[in-house]
Amino acid sequence: MKKKLYILSFLTIFMISLGINAQETTPLIQSKLEGTIVDQITNEPIIGASVNIKGTTHGVQTDLDGKFYFQTGQKLPYTLIVSFLGYKTKELVVNESPVHITLSADVQELTDVLIVGYGTQKKKDYTGSLSSIPTELKSLPTLSVDRLLQGGISGAQVTQSSGQPGAGTSVRIRGGTSIIAGNEPLYVIDGFPVYNGDGAVDSGVTSGASINPLSSLNPAEIESIDVLKDASATAIYGSRGANGVILITTKRGKKGQMSVTYDAYYGVQNVINTIPMLNAEQWGYLKNDALKDSGKAPLYTQEQLDNLGVGTNWQDEAFTSAPISSQTISVTSGSDKTRLLVSGNYFKQDGVLINSGFNRYSGRLNVDHDFTPKFKFGLSLSGSITNADVAPDGVVQNILGMVPVVPVRDANGAFTANSSYGAAVANPIATMTLQINETNTTRFLFNGFGEYKIIEGLTARVSLGTDIINNKQNRYIPSTLYESPAGGSASKGSLSSVGWLNENTLSYKKKIGEKHAFDILTGYTQQKTTSEVFRAGSSNFASDEFTYNNLASGTVITTPMSSASESSLQSFLTRINYGFDDRYLFTFTVRADGSSRFGSSNKWGTFPSAAFAWNISNENFLKNVEQISSLKLRLSAGLTGNQEISPYQSIARLSYYPYVFANTLVPGFAPSSFENPDLGWETTTQYNIGTDVSLFNNRINLTADVYYKKTEDLLLEVPIPYTSGLESAFQNLGSVENKGIEIGLKTLNFVGDFEWTTNFIYSANRNKVLSLGEGTDFFIPVNPATTTTPSGIVKVGEPLGSFYMYKFDGLFQEGDDFSNSPLANTKAGSQKFKDLNNDGKITQADDRTVVGNSEPLFLASLTNTFRYKNFDLIIFINSSYGNKIFNRSAADYELGTGFTGAYATLLDRWTPTNTNTRIHRAVEDPSATLSDRYVEDGSYIRFKNISLGYTLPKKIASYLTLSSARVYIAGQNLITFTDYSGYDPEVNRNGQAALNSGVDVGVYPGTKTILGGVSVTF
């Protein structure tokens, strides 16, 4: 018992002793610290900034006033670490409380990581040529993402094919590389490759401009747009990289952030320009003069002419002010393991041409989830429904062609069917009001991935995605319209396209010692697309009531059409990045593609590239030069390809041809193409040298590139002997080159309460056809815009988009020799053309020549962003210089026939008393003779966007329970300086086609817009 008491007493004393010792080793001093964290420039409080004591786990976050407070057992002084997203992390020693801390924005951090093919890379380690859309331009309202490229990056020529709401654009990255095959870049949306070819989701029923497939994507969802331009950057996409690659990354949830954002704007659009036309009285004089020239009696007496007055202004009747609006709501949330974004958008744009328009309903779900520290999963899911009322082909020409003496409606209030004063022109107001011409598209785009870190630095990634498109088009031309067949005409069409993608990659990142860094990627991908198209129609209905919904009631059946196609692509890819001492950087890429579109002997193509970059600023001789923040030299060379032709062009095909035997229609088939097992890739070899320079603590940032591209084995549809029974076949022939220079300069001019940044973009490209195959120097393509003499030529030594026609040489005068004129009715006041071969006569074969082309000499843009406290002003100016436009509308409506409406320039037409003019006499000749008289300078300078915004101070926003709030007003295309006489110098009649580009045949004009918007985050 005594022993037990002894042990218990000993343990008690021991524990008391431990307690005393423990109390003696714990500091009794406690400190209290409070402070405020604000933005260095705006002095506004920063909400949610993290404040930690270095060497401890003790940390707090700032409140709505930017204030923080904590108690700690640490003794002053100690070091604080202050951080917040988008700001430079700051360490400072504090000696007393309270403390006032300022943070500066970290522009370098926000732009340091680049999205590249199949991954990301630090900007300082990148060896290729890449441009990113500036943040200030991404924030501007726009219909589709491809329009953000215009003036946003160097080396990109973006041309709007039509002002039709929802219509597409033509995008050329470093010039056109192909004549027949596709020239559009490859778009990669959250890892899923999408080709945006002209009419890619079109079932072929609707007349008019094709609706842009990219219009299904809401621009407000976009986080970044990066454009890969040289071979080193694009070769990882192999067969589809020849025309550049545009990487689009959408917004995602972020860890520790929860927000709800509402973006909306509303505006009014008007046509940019109208064309001066003769009014009714002026047109009456023209009609009389034309009749007099033909020896006919005048149509109007002087009294009747005096009473004609102004008549109908068909442009005023057709064009209207049109609203445009967009509403987007998005929710982001993020925990330690799961981040998500959910958003929805409704966009509506009425057209400035009556009864045309476009609307879009879209939604998005982006999810990222970390199951374990080694395994994570993510998905990007978007869906959209778009509806467009499309202005039919020819309606703008009819607006110009309707004579002003014809009223829109007759005395009974019914639409006037047409004008017929020598040329029958359908009433365009009736067409736009009564005709149904609509396209509706549903698109579902999904891409999900799983990523597993096998060991440190080695990561496996598997992704699976699908792109599902359903397009339906309806058209009905009622019997009351002039252009309608008897009893009206109806047609319906549908297109279903399902594509799937599987990508499997392994990436390995390893740093050996302090100087050697490796980043290796290898993978296998496969993609397949299946499409089905169906069209049906009928005409001669008993009633217009059913429109296109009862085809069986039409007594004349249009032969139905259906087709199906599929194409697939398999690829193996490898990229090795090696860096030595952050000074010397090497990239080696190779991709092998097998495409089902090519012949059995030539399905596979291999596309290698190599690049070297030298971070000169990291050399010892420049490390201490404070004026140079960074200096890099880049060199690259490589091979990329193009497969954008229709499927089955390499195989022998049969087509249906009905035959009549014994007065009976018998179905039959006949060959429609020959097999070409050697049909293979267009290949583009590209060389690039570039430099990236940052000066004066990144206040001046310059990127410059010089490149050369040569595309060989062009995919051309060439004529073959008629004895074969066929007209043409696809072959690999010819070559085209592009060479040019690109400059991007960004400067931070002022910092502080007043901030001013400038972004200048310049690019110049020279395109030339080098070869069209042995024995062929040129060919003249058929112009789909007109049935008259073609205006373009593809010729060795000349650029694509060249115009080929007579050279205007003034007008014949009394006493001149008219014998060599190509015009049948030549007399004084007729057009005169140059005899280029001096043979004494003017002929199409010998006296037409290249008179210009649609390629600009250079493109330039200037964006100035001004910020003063809570105000911001963005002025975005875009320009093109040196490109030519063939104004086919001017050639047609300056004829002076009196058959159609006429340009007001005919007021200065040749008469015996007005001989000093370039406008020929009034004459009843319905055929325009094409000459450079109508090839105009398409250069322009345009204030593309002017935006003025105001952001609520954070204290006011927080009082309103808002995280942030901004209101703005903006003007788009408000001011344009140009000598072009048509509707809009930004015109490209044939959409994305390389042939006959730059032809204006009365395209749906562009718009200028004034709008106001708000962005609120809760």
C-alpha cells in the first residue's frame, strides 16, 4: 500500500512539473493587427484578399471594406504575405497596427500562361507564333467569336460575307493557301476541333447567306481566344493546321469563388450607308434619253415628267431601324474539389432589312472535379437553338433595280408584283414581307476528360466528345409573288450531323537539376463525322394557307433528294519541349494523320515541325539592363496540311440518271467520277522568324514576325477530256505562296489615377499563284454571283482574288473612230477600252488583263483604352488599305438603260452638251461590259467600336449587396472613312470562297449600332 502511494505521489509531482514547464515555454505576449488593403491605382478596397503571417498557418481575409483584423501569439514585428487573384503577391514587415497596404495588378501573371495545342505553356517558354485577343476587345458586344478576330490580332483578315443577322465571316490567317479546298482556320472549342466552313450546317433549301455555325456560341462565355499561326504552333493539329488554329477557351469556376453575374445590352441598328439613286422625275428623263438613243418615241411628256416627283425610295421602304439585345446570366462556384459554371443566354437581332433577323437560346455547363490529388475529371457542355429569317438572294439587287415610278402597293392596297420597263424586277418589299425563308439549327457540343497523375510529372489524359447538329430549313414562295411559279412553291430540308472525338495523351514534365527542363506530349486521337441531308418540295398549291406544311397538296412534285456521308480521321502526335537554363528553348513536333477523304495509296500524311527560341534577356550580358524586361528571338519551320474537300472525291462514284425507253421513264446509273488512289494532302511548308520584346518594366511590349508559306499539291478540280464522259476530276496540282510581316505593339502610356494603354496591330501579306500544273498558266472560274462574263481569274504570278477585264479608256466623242469597239451600238458617249495587244480591235481573248485584286496591301488597327478612377473609355479603330472591290452593282445600275432603277451618278451622263465625264450615255443595252471602271479602291478606316463605361465604387456596390456593377454605352461602326461607293467596303460576296472574292453584287449591307449595357455580379 505504501508502495502504491509512493508511486502515485511521484506521478502527481511529475505531471505538475510538466505543467509548470509547459506554461513557462508558452509566450505570454499577444499582438493585435488591423489594416486595410486597397488597389494601388484606384485606391478602392480589395474584398477577399488573403493575409497570412509568414511561417505560420494563421490567416484571414479582407471584408467588404477591404479591412482585416486578427489576434496572434506572434510578437511584432513579423512578415505578412498578402495575395489576391490578379494582383502581385506582396511580402512586407509590419511593426505596428494599423497598417495600410496597397496591391498592384499583375498583368504579367494574367498573361503568363498560354493556351496551346493539347495543353498550356508559360509565355516565356513558348517558341511558336501565337496571338491572343486583348481583354478589352473580348468585353465588347458581338454576335459571334470570329468577329472578335477582326483587328484583334495581327495576321488575320476577317471579312463579313453579309450583313444578314447570323451570317458568317471569311477568316484568313496569313493569307489563303488553297484555291478549291477550304481556307478557313480550325477552331478548337474547349478541346473539340470544329471546322467552320461555308454552309457547314446548311441543308441547302434556304436562299441567301448561310448562317454562321459559330453563331451558336455565346461570346460572353469566352475566357480566352488564342490564335496559333506558324508551323511550330499548328503542326500539332497536322492535317488541319495549314490555315491556322483558333483556340477558344470558355469560362470555368474557380476555387473559393461564388458569384452570380448578369450581363445585358440593348441597342438600335441602322444601315451604314445607302446608295444615291435617281428619283422618279430624274429616272423619267433617263428613260426618255435611252428611248431617244434607240430612235423610239419618249415615254413621258414634259408635263408628265414634271408630275413624277420623287416617287418611291425603295431603300427607305426596305431598310429600317432594328433592335439588337442580349441577356446572359451565369453562376460560378468553387470548393476545394469541385468548380462549376452554369450560364444561359438569349440573343435577338432584328435585321435592318425588313423581316430578317436572328435569335439564339444557349446554355452552358462547365464542371471540374478533383476526385483525389491524382485524379480529376472535367466536362464542357453547351447547347443552343438558333432561328434565322434570311433575306433571299437577289433581294438587295431588286431594291436597287426597282424603278422609282412604281409604287410599293397599288390603288387597292395590294403589293405591286413587279416593275417592267424593259427588265422585270420583283417587288422586294413583297418578297421580304410574304416569302418564308428560314433556317433553324440545334447544336449540342460536349467534351469530357479524365486526367490521372501516374507519377510525379507523368499525366495520362483521356477525353471523349461529341458535336451534334440538327438543321431544318423551310421556304415558301406564295402564289401572289412575282417570282413564284404558278400556285406557289414550297420546300423543306434537314441536315443531321453527328461527330465524335476521342483523344488519348500522355504528358511528362521533368526538370533535371537547375538548368534542364523537359515537357513531352504523345498521343493518339480519332474523330468521325456522319451527316445526312434530305430535301423535298412541291408547287402549284390550291391555297397558300398551308405554306410549307403540306407538300402533298402541291400538284407538281419536285424530285426529292437525300444523301449521306461520313469521314474519319486518325492521328498520332508527339511534341517535345526542351529548355536549357531558361535561355535556349527547343520544340519538336510531329503528327501523322490518316484521312478517309483521300485515295487508298495516299491516306496518311506526316507533318513535322521544329522551333528554337532564345531568351536573350536571361543572358548575363543583359540581366542587369533594367530597361529590358524581356527579349526573345524565335525561329520555326514545319509542314502542315489541308483535307477540307467533300468526302468520296478520290473514289469512283455512280450517280442516278433516268432514261426514257418506249416512252417510259427508267431509272439508271452512270459513272460521275473516276477513282484517284493517289489523291492526297495539300501540304504547306512554313518558315517563321520572330521576336518578343518588353521594355521598361513591361511598359512597352513588341511582337514581330516575318513568315513564308508555300502550299503544294493543291486540291484542284481540273477539266478532263470530254471523251471520258465526264467534265472534271480532283487532282493534286499546283502551288501557292504567302509571305508577310506582322507587328503587335502594346504600350502602357500612363499609370495611376489616369491609365492609358495602346494596342497597335499591323500585318501585310503577299499572295501569289506559283503553279497550276504543267502546261496551264491560268483558268477563269465561273462566277456564282452572276451569269454574265466572269470577273476573276486564277493566274500564275498573280494573287488569288484577281480581277480580269477590260481597261477603261474614257468615252468616245464625236468624230472618233468607233470600228474597234467590242460594243454593238457604239457611238459618241459609248465606253472606250484599251487595245492592249495593239491589233486594232478589242476582243475578250486578247485585251482583258488583271486590273487589281481583293488582297489588301496591309491591315492595321489601333485600340486605345483610357481609365480614370471608375470610368473607362475604349476606342477601337480598324483599317484596310490597298484592296480592290469589283462593284458589280455599279456596273449594272449605271447602265443607263431605263430598264431598272439607276444610280444617281447618271445625272452626269454623257450628252452632246456634257462631254467631259466618265459616265456613258443613256442607251438601251442591257448587258454590262466589265472593265476596271468599276474596280474601286476598297480601303477604309473605321471606328469599329467606341465604348464608355462606369464601374460603381466597391463601397456603393457592397451597400447594394453587389460584388461589382458596370454600365456602359457603345457605338459600333459609327464612323467610316472610305472612297468606296457601295454599301460597305467590308464586303465579300462569295463568303469563304477563295475564288471571285471581293465582288459586290448588292450584298445585304452592314450596320452601325448604338447600344447600352450593364454587367452586375452578386
